[in-house]
Amino acid sequence: MAEGSSVEVNNGDGGGGGGGAGHPYDFHVAGPRSIAAPTWRDLLRSSWKNPSYRRMVIACFIQAVYLLELDRQAERRGDRGLAPQWWKPFKYKLSRTLIDARDNSVYGAVLERDRSAALSDFIPVRPSGAPRAVLALRGTLIKSATVRRDVEDDLRFLAWESLSGSVRFSGALEALKTAVDRHGSSGVCVGGHSLGAGFALQVGKALAKRGVFVECHLFNPPSVSPAVSLRSVGEKLCNLWKRVKGGEEGKVFESEVTRLRAAEVQKWMPHLYVNDCDYVCCYYNDQAAGSAVSSDHVGSSVAKLYVMSRGPTKFLEAHGLQQWWSDDAELELALRHGRLINRQFRSLYSA
């Protein structure tokens, strides 16, 4: 998958930013124009309750993870680093950095609310809806220091539609569980872009299976796998064998378990953000394969799918993260789900 384009399109061209010269990745150059930093007024009317604000800030946090790795490669430390500009305006701080031991690259970060910074702006308590901690996961960087391990995980997903065998999966899952233990599931959010969205989805699913539901935001999540058709055939044969072996009684029991698990898992509904001009994620909105959620899944939605209705149309830009904090972005909530979404969440309903 062409996820390395994220670096190229997050360069500040056409995505916002105020005046003044600076590095192309400076927040005032490439960041959102109109988004406001938190003030005491957020105690009365929290900006975090606005879905657009929430989407834009979480996208900025993911951009910060890209920049943490670029800062590392360029040996930018302390005040010279670009990454802190992307979380400080929102009164958050870096709590933990996720490092891939294979190449020492930064692939994720945990950001927590910065109480001292908030107090300095007369915000003594956390605004309603603001997460206490956010786990942000980046996608592929086409740089010599990272490309080998990033592409290795890209190919892992392409081949198996799973990232559970990656060291990054175990690292992200452990970081998310630690954040939940510290702040509670309702105070934690996970977000990722491209390959990072694939990891975010799978660690979120892993916790959801255990009855722990964490808010999840997925930007340009990968949607293509050549293993899908073969796996689908295998699952159908397996289900057929279970029904023949279990008989009618087994089917009734299986149906009841499925119904109960589906009702429970409805507490977890990830937010997916896709652009139809991005062939990496466009199949999530494949209208030809569109279908209502299976009646086996109690007829309810399993995710919120937001489709870019007015935004970049060229692939590199359509796959970029910057469009999701753009001030002029227009999104539509898809009312019907394709088979891909239903398949991605099928494992949540199995006994």
C-alpha cells in the first residue's frame, strides 16, 4: 500500500496554517487555521463535544507522531523539535513514546492532558469530553531509517489482513491497556493514520473482545487484502461444518451467544474517515458491495463511516493526514455499510 505518501502531503501546502515563515511542518504553517486553543470558556461549553474539533485535534496528535520520528532522524531535540507544537496548543503533553526495537523508530505516542499548562490558562479542570490520554499511531514513512520495518508491516497486512504478529501490535496494545488502567476506558482514545489506523483498529478490537471499549478514530485505514477471498471461502466452509456437526441445537445456542455478544459490542463504535479517491481505504465505502449489517448482528451499525465529500482528489493528497484537519473539509456520514466493514468486525461477534 502506498502509505509513504503521508510525509509528502503533510508538508503544509494547501492545508491551513497562518502567516509567517517557518519550517513546512511548523504548526502555524501546516496546522489548522481556525481551530481554537482551549480557554476557560471550555469549562462552560467544551470544544471537545464538537465532532469536527475532536477529529481535527486527534489528527494533529497523529501528525505529532510522524514528526517525533522525523525529529529523531534529524536529531532535533528539545525546543528545536517540531512535534511538541502539535500537542501543546491543546494542553497535552508527551507521556510515553513507543519505539520499534527493530530500528529504534518512533511509531506511536501516548499524550496526556497537561494540567500545569491548563492551569496557566485558568482551566482548573478537564473540559467535558476531553480525553485524559490519547494513543496516536503513525503510518508508513518512506525514509531510509524506517522504510524497511514500515513496509514489512504493510506487507503483513496485505498478506494476512492482520497485524497481530508485529512487535508494534503488542507494544501498542500494552500501551493502550496501561492507559486504560490509569485513566479508565472512558477517558482514553486511540487514533491512527493509514498503517497506524490498521494497528489502532486491531488493538481496539482486542480490548473490545474483553469488554473494554475505547474510543477509536481511524484515518485512511487500509482496506485491501488479497487474502480476503480465500479466507472468506475458508470461513464459510468452517461455519458449514460447525452447523452440520452441532445440529439444530448447536445452531440455536450459537445464535443466542452471537446475539448477546453483538448487543455488548454495540458499546464500541469506531470512527472511520475515508476518501474515495484514496485506493488504500476506498473499499470501506464500496457502494457496489454495500449492504445493511447482517441480521445476525442484531441489525445495528458497527462503525461510523465518514466519507470526504469535498476534499483532495489526487491520490497522494487523498491519502494524506492533513485533509482531516483542513478547515474547508466537508464530510458525510455513510448510512450504509459495505461488506468490508462487516467483515472487519465479524470476529467481535463470534463466541
